Amino acid sequence: MIARGVFRSLWGALVVLVVVGCARVIELSEEARSAADHQLDLIDRAEYARSWSEASVIFRDAVTQEDWSQRAAAIRGPLGTLQQRHPRAAVGKTDPASSPKGEYIMVTYDTAFERNPEVVETLVLYQDDDAQWRMAGYFVK
């Protein structure tokens, strides 16, 4: 059996890998763009607990609020303040294998931070049962 913490770490990577496979490039709807902008704004302001509480149910089931807050701070803190962010691409996927069924969008950004001017951010959105787009994953490379 996979330890819960390991599963949670693997879940985020799995979402990205599955969403990329057989995905289609899309133009973000206003609702999806607004949801992405809102989540990134919360993360930029280090409001990690709030970003968790406003994330998708699949995200909240995969990681605790405390764990997300610690991981996000550890990843974003050393980068310094946001300097600029430009959307690179958005890809959509419906019902990816090995993931909860539903609609996913993976949005990548070319981002510059105070201490690292060449970062690729990835925000995965999931359309919850209420048809709202919410964060299902966040990654920095």
C-alpha cells in the first residue's frame, strides 16, 4: 500500500501527466481564465490556506490544507516577488484515464520572479460538479 503522503505527491504529477496525454489546445473561457487568475493571485499573495479552501474537491481530497500551505511556501518563498507572468498555452482533457472523470485544463505560464526570471508555472483546473473551474494542481519548474 502506498503511504498517504507519497500518494498525495504522486497525485499532482499524475494529474499533469494524464491531462497532457491526448489533450487538445484550447482557448480559455472567461470563467476558466478568471478562476486561474484568482488562484494565482491567492498564491502570489501567499494566501495558501485560502487557495486550498477554494480549490477543487479533488485537490482538497489529495492534500491537506497544512501540507499545501507548507509546500507552496517552500516552493514560492525562495522565488521572491512576482515580476511578470504570460500565459503560454492551455490544453483541455475530458475524462483522463486514472483520474476522476470530468473536465480538466492545464494552463502553463512563462513567469519571472525576483530571484528567478525563467520559471514555467502550471496550473491545473478541474470543473467541479457545480460547473465552477477550480485549482486541481499547481507546479513550478
